[in-house]
Amino acid sequence: MRIKTESPNFKAGDKVSLGIHPENITLLPASGSEDQDEKIHSAHVNNIINNGPKKRITLKLVRYDNTLIAEVPAQFVDSLELHAGDFCLVRLEMNKVVTFRNF
């Protein structure tokens, strides 16, 4: 995944890792398209863990082969009828992405 960041702490070519809090990942119905918006990506649902009023969902981004964990209200996941093995779309709030330098 290639993301342009502005930080005085990094130089061009530095290797970094990206982090995003689970609540800054939004699930969307698979009926949409990732071509509409650069923040939207196709994902495969690896697993879903019930966590009270929320569900933790492990997702693998199709295009980038990265794994994410989203935390989503259980009612919303149920309304999408989402299960392990399904595909969905995810929107990443890019202004909430944090970068870490790899040493």
C-alpha cells in the first residue's frame, strides 16, 4: 500500500508501518465499488468475534494483502449479514492513520 504522509520525522524512502484504530474502519455492503473512492478497499472477512455490543472483525485487504481488525457495532454487522469467508468493502479514515518508522 502506498500512502503519502507529511511528517518532518520521515525521509523519502524510509520504511514505515501504518496503524489505524479499529473504530476508524467502516464496513460497507459489498454491492458498492472500491473504484469510487481511494479510501474504499475490497476485503475478505477472515473471522468475526462477538464482543458484547461490538464485533471485532479480522479483514484481509484484497489489493494490498494487508490484514486489518475492525471494531463495529454488532447490530450493523448483523444487518449486513456478514460472515467469515464473505467479501465486503471497507473505508479507512486516512486522516486517522498513524505512521511508525521500521528500525
